Amino acid sequence: MFPPDLSVAQFRKSSLSNSGDACVEVATNIPGLVAVRDSKDPSGPALAFTPAQWRSFIGRIRTSAFDA
């Protein structure tokens, strides 16, 4: 179902985030979906990924695949 219903999404920030609002928030409580949003605009748009897409993205970040 796209766009997905994110009304029940429970977004959270990383425990490594500082107390500022310039963070990415992630919600993983919706089966089959990982939602990501900007903490500065919680009512704004969010990105939606399948869990496999999210794991691939995070894996590439960890291996510095996006570094120039």
C-alpha cells in the first residue's frame, strides 16, 4: 500500500544523537516497512523502505560505499 499509512509509526532517534533537532528518525514498528523522517519536520514527508532495502542501505553506509 503506497503511500503507506504512517499514523501508527513510532519514530525514534539514535541514542548517539545529540539533543538537537538535526537528526533522522526511524520507525520499524510497521510490519514490512521502515519509515524515515527528518526530526526537524515530524509532520513533513517520510521515506518508506522495505526492511531489505533498509538493511542494504545501512550496510552500504557502514562500508563507506557512499564516500566520495
